[in-house]
Amino acid sequence: MANEPEILKPEISEKRDVAPNTAKFDIDEIWKIVCENVRLYISPRDYKTWFKGVFLEKVENGIAELSCDRSFQREYLEQYHRGLITRSLSQATGQRIELTIKIRSSVNNSTPKTIQEVKVGQDGSFNIFSEVQDKIVEGKDKLARQAQLNPKYLFSNFIVGTHNALSHAVAESVVKELGTLYNPVFFYGPTGVGKTHLMQAIGNEVINNYPDKKVVYVPIEQFLNELIESIRTRTNEKFRKKYREIDLLIIDDIQFVETYPKTQEELFHTFNTLYQSNKQMIMAADRPPKEIKNITDRLRSRFSGGMVADLQAPDYETRMAILQQIAAEQNTTLDRETVELIAKNVENNVRELEGAAIKIISMRRLGQEVNLEQVAKTLQLDLESKRKRIKPERIMDVVCEIFDVTPRDIKGKRRTAYLATTRQVIMYILRNELGLPLERVAREVNRQDHTTVLHACEKIEDMMEKDSRFKDKIETCKSRLG
Ligand code: ADP
Ligand code: MG
């Protein structure tokens, strides 16, 4: 840490003290802590590119105001780092913080910068204070944003091993021969193995190489929600136009189409239109097309009609390589024993691998000695909490058993008071124990409207407060889940 390049140090503006509510904060000290924390979570390249010239101006009445120089910088921070900055600010100040980001009005706007000032660091970070570079970054960033792509998912940081070699090769060739070689491409594999990363890398690469191609990345749920909305507001034409004039359409988590049988027709037509005009479609799901239920044969055969490629959990060697890359992105290294220990214990998911590595790195950054035994302990704790991760079906089964009804009753239309309450208990537990999104909770009990879930949670909380026997029953349900 002592030899860090100057640029990585947080920007410190003139000293200012600010009194939020009653506590007195040293604003620069707080910003320093926040920057240190942010750096634990994002790559040094991102940090240099996006946090240079960002200052904390004040913290007042729970509102923190940041300032930066460029509007696209603000938009980027808003879109990708808002949560991280807000959390870090809350930690550093010990209060709940709401974030606002302003553009500083520049005093020197009249002195244009020259091209010679454009600098791209050896690690690829941009000097975002150069105007020419601004335009390039702004242009590409805007395209990525319009396409709903996360610019951090790239080929260059996607590690290839035997578990994903075929999919990676397919992805690379698709970029070169968009719409003509394999169409559609269907990636499948369990969660956390890199499907989204790979598909977005394709999108980013296409935007980078052919800025005039129109790319859209969309989770299937968004696609279908937009479709339903367009039917409701009679704007189908607009919807069709949007999705049928695309050069590369990337649809993620396509298995969820199972739950929207009625919208398959439109998906099929979008599909055909794109296909017939040699436009590329890429999809990902957690299972192969033949295992997706409730879809029409013609949709299924469309899905399987191009290239179907799978991604598996990475093998041991690849897990080690991924861990080393994560450390490098965090501007640090992990010793061999630690890498081996994590790679041995976290086997089936790159997301968890990342989580474990970042945790160890953060602990060390915060000055803790983390020996092998402690690494093992940290991993063990994680594994235990993983075991506790409960499936929604389990909640359905346990509550049904204790309330003596069947899942069919729950998902059905009958509305006796008792059934309605049981249904609400299930929604409450799904929401509170698993933290599932409202729409998903509604779907689990075969309901459409997410406000039903909000209402259910309020009602159950209320009943638990008023009736201790009812509360005990809910606690019994919860204790049986694990
Ligand atoms: P999925 O969509 O299959 O659930 P993601 O693409 O979201 O998985 O990957 C989970 C995390 O693991 C992401 O942060 C991603 O960048 C990372 N990741 C997955 N596979 C790789 C890989 N081969 N190389 C580098 N990072 C990876
Ligand atoms: Mg994904």
C-alpha cells in the first residue's frame, strides 16, 4: 500500500468541516474512508477512470452531496456505483445516507485541452479529463448504456477453462460473424458460472467493433413485462419496432418464459422476424431447451435450432486462475495456500468464489492478520450459511404441512379466510426469509399482482403482533425450514 501510485490516492479537496445534524464530521476524512472502501470492490482501472475528480462536498441532514466534472461521469456513478457509495458513506458516517451527485461548474472551461493531453494508462484506464477521450468514452458508454450492458463484462476478463471452452469459442465466433454463423445461440448452465458475463462480453465487443450495430441486452422478465405493458396501453407497434429493429438481441434467463405462456406467441414472432433478416439472437437459461417446461414445440425448436452450448462449474485449476485474477483486479495478490484452500472449498460457482476472495482481501486490507486457519473458518461459515439457503418450494411444503393445506390449495383460486391467511404466511416467509422480489413471491403462490404481497406482509406482521399463538406458529414454520 505504501508504494501506491499517486493517482490511486483519494482526491482530497480543501479542508472543510461540516455539521450534519449534531455530529461534527471531517468531510475529507469521511471521503477518504469511502474511497478506501470503494477500492475494495471495484477494479483499480474503474476506480481511476471514474472516481478521479470526485469530491464529497457536504453531508447535511442525512444527505451527502458529491461533485464531479462531467455529466457522463455522474451518470456512470449513478448507474453502477450508487449503492456502493451510499453504503460506504453510511458506514463512514454512522447514519443513513441519501446520495446526490452534482456537476461542478468548471472555472477553466474557456481553456480547451489539447489532444496531447489524452492519456490512457498502461492498465487501460482513461484520463477522463481530456476532452477527446471524453467523447470516445462518452460515446461508447452511451451505447453500452442504451444496450443495457455492463461495461465491466468483457472477453479480456473472462477466464477460459475446459468447463466453458466451447461456449467461449462460440461467443468469439459469433462476434465475427454476427447473424450468419450460429443463430440463435443458446447458452445454458447453473447459476453463477458466467452466462451473463459471456453474453454481455459479446454485446460489449460488438459495440466496440461495430458502433453502428444496434445491440440490446434484456432479461426475459423485462422483455415480457414490456410486452404485457404494450398490450395494456395499446402500444404493441412501438414494442414490435423496438425489438424487431435490432442487430443483436441478447435475452437472459429465458427459462422464466415458462411462467408466461401467453406471451410466447410474441416472442416467437420477434424471433422469426430477427432470424429471417439474419439478425443475431443470443439467449441463456439455467437448463437446455428440451428441459424448459410449458413452451410450445415450435418455440422450443427455434431455441435449439442454432448452436446450443453449455457452461459448467469451473474445474480446480480454473478456479485458481479466477481467484488470482480477482486478486489482480483488486490490485493485490493472494498467496498460493490461500488460493488453493478457497479453490478446494468453493466448487460450483464463480460468484461465490469471487465473494470468498473479496472477503479475505477486504479483511487483510482492514489490517487483520488472516492466516490459513482463519481463511478456512471464514469459508466454513459461508458454507454453513449456504446450507441455510432455502428453496421456495421448501417454504411452501413446510407451511402447508403446519397449516394442514396443500400447495394446490395455495396456488388455486379458492379464497376461504383460512386459505387466504395461509397463502399470506407463505408470501411473508418467502419475502422475509429469502428476500425474494415481490413479483417472484407473487408468482410462487400463483398470483399476478405484487401489491398482494405487500398487503400480505403487512397483515401477517400485524397478526403476529396481536396474537402470540399465531406468532409461535410462524416461528415453528421458520424453525423447520433449515
Ligand atoms: P450466471 O449468469 O451464469 O449466473 P454470471 O455471468 O453472473 O453468472 O457470473 C457470476 C460472476 O462470476 C460474475 O461476477 C462474473 O464476472 C464472474 N465470472 C463467471 N465466470 C467467469 C470467468 N470464466 N472468468 C471470470 N469471471 C467469471
Ligand atoms: Mg445470469
